Amino acid sequence: MNDSGGLFFVLMAGLAGVMTIVYFPLRFFLTATARSRRLKLLQRIRKLRDELGQPLES
């Protein structure tokens, strides 16, 4: 009975380790790409706003 408790602990610790190795880099990558997309969108909005503020050239 004592052996199964130790095995359970090792299994849970291993799963936690795998989750840490997979989750944190994935979360960091997704956050970085979302910020990058948001920044590009804001830059496009500013550019369009500047273009709309200028008079039309004919």
C-alpha cells in the first residue's frame, strides 16, 4: 500500500513537470503574438487616422 502512494506522488509530480514545460512557453508565445498583432493593428489605425486628417490630393 505504501508503494502505490509513492507511485501516485511521482506520477503527479511528473505530470506537473510536463505541464510546466509545455504550458509556460506556450502561454508566453501566445501572449507575445497577441501583443504583436495588437500593436500592428494600433499602428494601422493611427496611419489611417493620419491619412484621413490630411486633405485629399486631386
